[in-house]
Amino acid sequence: MTALTDSLSNASAAATPPAAARVQAGFALGLPPRPALLSRRAWLALVVLCIAIGAGVPLAALVAPESSAFHLSAYAMTLAGKLMCYAIAALALDLVWGYCGILSLGHGLFFALGGYAIGMYLMREIGRDGKYGSDLPDFMVFLDWHQLPWYWSGTQHLAVALLLVVLVPAVLAWVFGFFTFRSRVKGVYLSIITQALTFAAMLLFYRNETGFGGNNGFTDFKRIAGFSVTSPGTRTVLFLLTFAALVLAFVAARAIVTSKLGRVVTAVRDGETRLMFLGYSPLAYKLFVWTASAVLCGIAGALYVPQVGIINPGEMSPGNSIEMAIWVAVGGRGTLIGPIVGAFAVNGAKSFFTAYFAEYWLFFLGLIFVLVPLLLPRGIMGLVEAAIAKGKRA
């Protein structure tokens, strides 16, 4: 369990030590030289992939006839979009767990908060097309509410909703992280606290009087930015936005971990006390990466909701956060690309099992959680790296 719950990270040095101390820190902690953001070959592959997806998906979804083998159905596009949202969330968790050593079992909360922020806007977009023909969301009319709560103010504007998608997870993460990291809570204790936080939020959102739809949450969306949320064109745009967000999230995360800041973050994970003696402030580094990770999760949740058509407190379930950790572990933590692979692999298996062997999915998930640390401690990417290294030696 210690391999899963070692905890230390950082983010933006409050007190930068002198140059000599920085050199000593790099020598003492064995900091590797700063790698390139991406190799030329990787940049080329990324550009080709973006062009292929950007041009191919609209053609397959909107132009290719349904009888064609090249046609991309609405179900397939929604599933792929959902998996990419999960991949962004896994990437976010890898920043804090793989590089900072902080195992969060509460990142599902930030994912759900981003979803609820955009969900409020989508509920306002329904307008009088709802069941009761009221400007209020249907669940508020059913509960005999006569006006919107104050915290719904401005949510009829997409720009305000997008701002909330970023600010709500960021503020909550910063406040939680400040008091937790300042108290130097770490390891399994920090993991339990993050799990307790998301569980408490889930119980809060289940209550009807909070104004978030209670047990049913938000659903039955009609429009987004004036366009039908179920039209093929809108689904294609949402898919492309999600793909773009995944690419940008990967590039941003890669930029963080390959920067001087990222190298110090990794050093904090491996030797926090030693780094403190050299004049660095671990609190600031941890807060930066923790907050950035929460924002990425919020963005993933905001892209997820209009594609799947629902958000409810179940998304805050501790089980969902544990699944995120499994995605990262399966793919290989501390690799960035690994969690993306893990998210697709595990959720692809989930789609298969729930379709054909629904009653066995939880057993399969538990088996993954037990066997991966034993048989694949470095995940899928660890196997890939070992195979590449073996090929070079041959």
C-alpha cells in the first residue's frame, strides 16, 4: 500500500534559493536534466493525429452514409467522447499522484463539480421547453420553489458557466490543499481525507434543498449555445472540443513536468525534507499542482455532461475516484501517456463487461486493483518501456 500512498509534491517556489543551493539540490536529489517538451517525431505524430481526427470525424459522422463502414454512429462518438473525458481526468490525477506522490481518492468531486457548473447552464437553456413550461428548472417547480437560489445567478450565460467550471474546483482545491498541506498531512491519511471530502459532498448534493436536483441531478438537456444538444453537428463539435482539450491538457501537463518547477515537484516527492533544508517551500509547489489538477478534472466533467446527458451526485461517489486511481495504475503513473491508455483500456473493458457480463464487472475491477500492483507495478507503459529498452540492447 505504501507504493500507492507515498505523498509529497510541490508547485511554485515561495522562496527561491540561491544558485549554489539549487545546484546542490539537483546534485543531491539526482534531478535529471530537463528533457525536451516533445521530440520532433512526437510533435509530428501529434500534428498528424490532430489533422486526421479533425478532418476524419466530421466526415465519418456527417457525410458518410449510415450504411457505410466508415460511418461513425452517435453511440460510438458519445462513447469515444466519454472515454476522452475520463482520460483527461486520469491525466490530472497523474500530475498529483505520479509526479507529486499524493494519492487522491477524491478527484471525482472536482470532475462532478465541473459537470454541475455546466449542467446549471444547460438546465437554464431548457427554458419553457420543460415539462412544466416554467423558466425554473423542472425539479424546482416540482419542489414548489418560486425563484432561483442566489448561487444560480448568471448561469444562463455560457461564459459564466465556463468560468464556474474553472473557479469552483480551483477554489475548493486551493482551500483544501492549503490547510491540508500546511498541516503536513500525507500518505494514507491524506487519501482518506480526500475520500471523506467527496463522500460528504455527495451526501450534500443528494439533498433536494441544496438546489442541485437531489438524487436525480440534472438531465433532459435541450440546447447548448442555442443548438440542439442531440443533433449530429453538435455532437461532432463536442467530440472535437473534447479531443482538443485532451491534446492541450497533455501538452500543458508535459510542459509542467519538464519545466524546472516540475523537476522540483518530483524532487519534493522523493525528498521533501531535504528540499526544505535547501530553502524551497513544498507548500507552494503542492498547491500549484493540486489546483491545476483539480481544474483539469473540472474541465473534463464539463465536457462529459453535455455528451452523456446527465449529471447526478453519483459522480461524486468514492468508488468513481478509486476507479480513476485504477486507470492511472493500469496505464503507468508518472508517465502522462500511461493514464490516458489506462483510462481507455479499463473503461473499454467496462463497456464490454457491462454489456455482456454486467454482474461480473465489479469482480473484474477488484481483480485489476489487486493484480496490477503485484504484476504490473509500472503499468502498461512500464511494459512498453521495457520492451523498447530490450529492443535497443538487442
